Amino acid sequence: MEGGPRSDVGRWGGNPWQPPTTPSPEPEPEPDRRSRRGGRSFWARCCGCCSCRNAEDDDWGPERRGDRGGRGSGSRSRRPDSRGSDSRRPGSRGSAVNAAGDGTIREGMLVVTGMDLLSSRSDQNRREHHTDEFEYDELILRRGQPFHMVLFLSRPYESSDHVTLELCIGNNPEVGKGTHVIIPVGKGGSGGWKAQVTKSSGQNLNLRVHTSPNAIIGKFQFTVRTRCKAGEFQLPFDPRNEIYILFNPWCPEDIVYVDHEDWRQEYVLNESGRIYYGTEAQIGERTWNYGQFDHGVLDACLYILDRRGMPYGGRRDPVSVSRVISAMVNSLDDNGVLIGNWSGDYSRGTNPSAWVGSVEILLSYLRTGNSVPFGQCWVFAGVTTTVLRCLGLATRTVTNFNSAHDTDTSLTMDIYFDENMKPLEHLNHDSVWNFHVWNDCWMKRPDLPSGFDGWQVVDATPQETSSGIFCCGPCSVQSIKNGLVYMKYDTPFIFAEVNSDKVYWQRQDDGSFKIVYVEEKAIGSLIITKAIGSNMREDITHTYKHPEGSEAERKAVETAAAHGSKPNVYATRDSTEDVAMQVEAQDAVMGQDLTVCVVLTNRGSSPRTVKLHLYLSVTFYTGVTGSVFKESKKEVVLAPGASERVTMPVAYKEYRAQLVDQGAMLLNVSGHVKENGQVLAKQHTFRLRTPDLSLTLLGAAVVGQECEVQIVFKNPLPVTLTNVVFRLEGSGLQRPKILNVGDIGGNETVTLRQTFVPVRPGPRQLIASLDSPQLSQVHGVIQVDVAPAGGGGAFSDIRGSGRSRETIPMASRGGA
């Protein structure tokens, strides 16, 4: 479909790259897209348990354009209607009210003159709830856990007085929906809500308030009612007393509970992490600033739920919330956070490789309401990690190498070749991504049979639709491991990504196709994430798959394939093999010549003659390839037990004009054994390594004091890099900053110095990237240990816009 989501070159199989064409990025969906689906709402398609609503629910549906009002990145930047006045609210701004509603305060009434929610970052509540790192002044709680507060009264509290706390969320709060919570002090509430007096001293009343472990997450209005013989009093709503409530992985009664403190420290509280890319043999890694505690990010996460019109009643359920986030982090269907673009043309936005974190993206979406250009899988996953960690879900970013994209539910990757085993790209609609990045989040699954709690896959990269929309998960990792593809959500697609087989089909003389080779260990060969407590990587392949080649693994694959569109694919296999073929990984560097090497081994007792074909092309990391730009054909005679290396040199000038994103290349190797008709087939992807940025801290880092960092970069190419942009970001250190440095000459070294003012103490990560039309995927990181301010203050105030932009004059650049 021309101009549709599948027209994006570099993304979909069967749509090969052609150098003369400059494709357009993924288009924005039309605002009225939902109206063309026969009236079915987003919720009816996305989440069955959230698809019911009353006609009076005003919080349904996407936000109307024109209703946004002013928006900033501060804590007051939610949708205007998310806390606006309503006739059914317990109070509104203005004068206090009594039972008569005339505002008269009679003698003897118990008047609440004020309250202290103990909400500052250094107070007991924020520390005990593990929310003291949030750069907010409001009270931020985790559900299922008590907090403390103080009421200031007009007279001493008496045992005959009645005090009631009330929390409300949404436009039409209702007790039955959990959006209006009433907590009588000293009497116990419902659903786990209760409040008790811990101390009464003079005109101060200290309370301990318990929140429900099943509470709705979001931003609540909070107020107090009193009743005594002299009359009733209601404290008017004050926005300074709003309360955020989040999921609580520290609470055993919360279904997101995690029973490992080191896991909680890593998967909930860590503000940075490593994201892996490249190929299994050449793993690259980059540091990502999740920034879930940065000022404005929590509001952005809640705005995402508001923007899609998620019913507040569904916001207590992590299954529903994570599914919505997987839909809303991409822009298809719902004008969500990020616009995907795999075309290589990023002139109308930011190259996905240039982002260094999620903060700039989320604050831009909050500030403007517009989808942010552009993202690819690791950006979608990085933003998803930020959002889910911010809301309280233990979440990690996961990379799957050799990740399959199954387009026809066959649960196999089908690759077609002509009679000479040259790829038929127009038939190859399935593709194998060099790597794909998604998320695991931890929760119980009360909607599934027992045995499927724990890690759940959530994938925000738009690939295939689920119930008619571009979302994926949550899907139990246990169901993936055992091939139970009938379990919700989206298990067939994810299973194929990690554990399907690559099936090679050869065109015969009569035009039909025959399976000539099945590569059983090609898909999901390595699945990794950042290790807990270190920057090492952890192999988690075993959580997704039984050992390759084991009976349990084969059973899982064949069980899953039986539910696919080609359940009899294994019946046509031919296993006659005595010549083995292996591609040796070479360390290839961007801007330098390289050599590819294939090793043939005769494992039989008779000589073998192999006609070998090598085809080299560039490839997007999604597996979509360009045309072959170099090939080699050779006949090799192998004695019994002998091996021989076949090499093909490739000069920089041969591949320079061909390169696309990630600097990746695909080597298709095929061969035919003359004596027994054995067919050899292998696809090998490798990437050209790019340089790192070198960051050096110049002096000590102290909260509230200016600090300087030096960034050094050497251009590895003999050509000039034009319109070079640096990005700098680090939670607690530096709000997102863009530096325009102009051009950098061929093989030139540049040195930049930048200042920043730390706002939070402790170990921090300062992350930088470089991007230009000629070179991308260049980044660097340095750990900064920030000391508290000399006066003892742990935090420095931080406010302002989501990012700053600066042009670096040529004179300030160093050189070598």
C-alpha cells in the first residue's frame, strides 16, 4: 500500500532497499482512524477487560485537540480535565464549606486549617516508599504501603470528632469504580484503605494512612471532611496536596511484587542501563538514560494513559497498563509517543541512533502532544522501560539476536532462492532482524492459568497488529519457552522471534519450490540483558528457550508449529549432510577494508567437490537487504577430513556508497556438493564497528556546583562529516542538551568542553552521542560520583524545559 505503514523501506521484508530512492518515513495515522473500524473502540480491540464503559464516562476516548490548554514540563502539566472541578467532587478550590453549604464556620466546628503530607524528598514518606529520587515536591506513594501525615486543626481533636479522608481521580469519581476513596479515620476503610490516629498533640493530629494494594495508579486529589456536634467541615481542594500513587514491587499483596531487593534496585530504581545491538558475534552496547525520576517524566507517563483514554478502573491492573503502554509508545493507530522510521531518511526528525535517553522524547510528547520523530526498536524499548519503571513495574530491556519476523503465522522463517541459490528478495516477506530489542516486566497473571507469573514480554515496536492495533504483549515468557502459542497475548509472534527455524526453499526447474535446508539454531541464538548491579551483560536465553537441540526444545517448536499455518513443514526435510560450512567473524572497522571468510569441512570418508557462491549486500538491521554489490564463485575440492578457507576481500571504496543504518552487511553463502547433491546455505550478518566518544570529567562533581566535562572524538572516515550534532544527557546531572558543531574534516579530532550542574548526589551516568549524515551510532558514557552540597542539602531544585540547544563556534573546537 503506497504511503501506508508497510511502505517503509528498511523495515518490512519483500521491500528491498534501492539506493536511488529516498523513501519517506513512517506516516502519521489520521486522527479519525478509529472511526473507520466500524465503531470498535481501542479498548474493545486492545484489552477485553477494559472494553466496558458507561455512557456517562467522560474519561473515555482520545484527548480532543483543542482541549490541551497550556502545557509545560512541570508537575502541573497534566491534561486540564484530569483534575478539573466536578459537581461530584468532595470539594473545590475556594472557601471552606459546612453542612449548610454556605461557607459559615460556626464555633466549635473542627476546622482543618492545613495539612502536611510530609512530601519532601528528604521526608520519611518519600524515603520509605522509595520515591525520594523523583524530582517532585508532591507526595509520591507506592500502593499497599502506609504513609504519615499531619492535620492542623482549629482546636484540639476529641474522641467524639469524626474525620474522613477522601481521594478522587478522574472527571466522574465513583466509589464503586475505585475512583472515589473514602477513609474514615479510626474505623477502617474498604479494600485495604484505612487511617489511624498515631498522635494528637494540641491542635495537631498525626495520622497513619494505609493505601490499598489494588489501588488505581495515577494522580489523586486529596481532601478532608470533619463532623462534630457543631457541624460538618470540608477542606477545599488544594493542588499542593495532590498525591501520586504507583505500583509497588515492595508490597507482597501487590501483583507486581518482586521478592528480590537487588532486582528492585536494578529493574525499578536504576535510572540508566545498557542496550545491546549489532550481531551475535559482534555485540555492541550503548548506555541509555531512562531518567524515570526526572522532573516531568511521571506526568508524561500518566499523560500517555490519559491520551488514549484508558478507563481509570483499568489502571489498577498491570496487565492492562503494560498493554496500553506497548500500544502508545509507538505512533501508529493512536498518535502515540514515537514515530517509527527505518528508511534512512531522518531529515524531518532525529536519527534513532542519536538519542541517548528517554527524557527528551517523553517531555517533548508531554509539552506538545505530538508524536516525536523518530524511533527504532531500541528507542521504543528504552522509552517503554522508562515508563514502566516510572509507574512502578520492574522492567528490563532485552535484546534478541537473530530475531525472526514471521508474517504468515507459519512459525518458520521462509527464505527463497533461485535455481543457483541466489536470494529472491521479492519473495522474502519474512525477515530475520540482526537484533531486536523489547522489554520484560514482572507481574502475576491472574488472567492466565497458574504457572505463568513472572517475566512478561512487552514490545512497543510496531511490527504486526494485535486485535487490530500495533501493540504486543504482555506475554508470559513461560508460554514462549514451552511453545504454548494459544496463550495471550501475542505468543505466536514472539515465539517465532526467538525459537522458530529458518527454512531455505530452492526454486526447481518446473517453477515449484523445495525445502533444501532447515537451519534449526539460527533464530533467537542469544538473548541478553544488562546484569543486575553491574554493566556486564547477562545471558537469559535459557528463560525463553529449552537448550537448543534438546527434546524439550524440539517439542516446543513442533507443538507451536502445529498451531501455525504450515504444520507439516517438517515432513519434507532432507538431512543428508557430510560437508559442514562455517562463516568466520572478522573485526570490520568503519572506513577500512575488510575480508569475509568461509570455512568448508569434509566430515565424510570420500572426497567432495563443492561449488560455492558468495553474495555480499548491505542490510538494515531489520534484515531488509539492498542489491548484491559484490559476489564470488569458486569450486573447492575437499579430501576426506580436510578443511579449506575461501576468502573474499572488500575494499572501503566498494562498500562506501552502499552503506545504510548500523553499517551492517549480509553475506549469503550457498553451495552444492557435486557427489551427493547436498545443498549448503548460510546467511551471515556482520557490522562495521564505529568509534566511541571519550568523556573525561574535569574536576569534582558536587550538587549545585558547576562541573566541566571534556568530549573527544576522532573521525574514522577520510571524508568530511557535515552538520554534526552532539547530544548530552544524564539523570541528576544534565537535562537533555543538543550541541551543533558544524563539520568535522576527514580523520580530524575534535575536543569539546561542556559545563553542567548536578542536582542529585550519588553515582550518575553522563551520556553523549554524535550524529551526522555520514556517520551515526557513535556514543560514549562516563560515571560521575556526585557529592552532596556542602550545606548538607541532598538535592538541588531543577526546573525548565525538556532540552536546550547550543551551537558550538568553530573557535572553541580543539583539534589534533
